[in-house]
Amino acid sequence: MARVEVAQAAAQDEAGTAWGVRAQEIAWRVAPFVSVGLLIAVWEIIARSGMVTPYLLPSVGTVLARIWTDAVAGDLWTNMAQTLYRAFAGFAIAAVIGIALGFAMARSRIAHWFFDPLISVGFPMPKIAFLPVIMLWLGTFDLSKISMVVFDATFPVVTGTLVGIAAVERELIWSARNMGASEREVLRQVVLPAALPQILTGLQVALPLALIVAVVSEMVMGGYGLGGAMMTAYRFANSSGVFAGIVEIAAVGWVVVKLMALLRRRLLLWHPEALEPSTV
């Protein structure tokens, strides 16, 4: 009888522990939305309190109604598609250039000697300052906007690739070579997998940066896109349209960052970090 009671108590303890772990996981997943909910609540309270005019701060309901109107009319999807096209096209080109350049700098002293000063000078400076030059050279069409995205997003990819390759343990490379692996096999089967986490980190930095630059370029150059729609609303003194653009960009950015984080976890299932809880 005593053994049965002990077994029941142990089962209850295990169930309680499992429930506690589950509750903690749910709390961690819900916690990021609490701050967003509080921000929306404060926004709505201030907008309805009369402290500011509806022109300066429209209510949340007004902004959501504007987003719904744009969605029904199709303007939201057209502008979102244009912005995402420019951001993803520039990001893809920047990823190819950045990874290739990073590998070249890591494996060639001449390439490192030539490009390192350019990367060191260009990385910390605000590349958006070159926007007027890009407009003078390429005009105000998609080519100039995508070029601006490529120019801005390449730097974090290069640095992420360089850091990742530099962190590869020399013993792994020596062991592969001693086992008869060619340089191409060492690069593909040893260096690339070992450097992949840092490369993906560079890509995770570059992707939201590409979206930001695409929106800013649209604001300056005009045309279709979320940034262009915001500036059009501003020119017509439509504050609800401006705030609707802010919410739309924030939502798109959140989805993009989440998808990139999921892709990272998918590609790194073999890596120890896949076993750790993610807050991204």
C-alpha cells in the first residue's frame, strides 16, 4: 500500500513539474505580446483622452479602419508586394555578393588586403547618404532602390561570413586534409557547415536592414510601395494613412524576422543552438 502511495506521489510530482515547464514555455511565448498590447492600450488612451488632436494621433480604431480600407481596395497588397520585391531582390543579391566576398577575403591575402579597408570604412558609415548619388546615376526607378538595398545589406553579410570562417577550428581543417580531402571538399564539408551559424547571423542582420532601406528609398524616390504610400498620405495631411503605414511596416518586418529565425533553426537542426529555447 505504501509503495502505491509513493508511486502516486511521484506521478503527481512529475505531472506538476511538466505542467510548470509547459506554463513557463507559454509565458515566454506570450510575454513579447504583452508589451505590444500595453503600447497599443496607451496609444488608444492618449488618442481618446483629448490630450492631442486626432490629426496628431489618430485612434487605433481609425488606423485599423484605414488599413482595412486599403486592404479591401487592393492598395495595401500592391504596395506591400512592391516593397517586399525590392527588399528581397536586394537582399538576395547582397547575400550572394557578401558570402562570396567573405570567402574570398578569408582565403586570399590579396583579396583581404584590397577589400578590408573598404569594408572597415564602409560598414560603420550611414550608406543611406549615398542615396542622392544613386538617384543621380540610376534615376528613381526599381534599379536604384534595389541597388541601394544591395549596397547597404552587403556589409553585414561580409562581416558575418568573415567572422564565421575565422572561428572554424584549425584542427578540423587539418584533420580533413590529412584524410585526403581536397580543398573544395574541405570548403564544402568542413568550413561552410562550421561557419554557417555566423553567416546566418549576418543574413539575419541584413534582411531587416534591406526592408528598412527599401522603405526609406521609396519615401525619398516616391512611387508604389509602403514608404511611398506613407509619403503620399503625408502630402495630403492624412495622418491616419501615415500611422497605418507605420503599423503595416512593423507587421511586415515582424513576419520577415520571424520567418528568417525559423529558417535559421531549420538549417541548424544539427547545431547545439537548435536545442536551446529561442526568443526570436
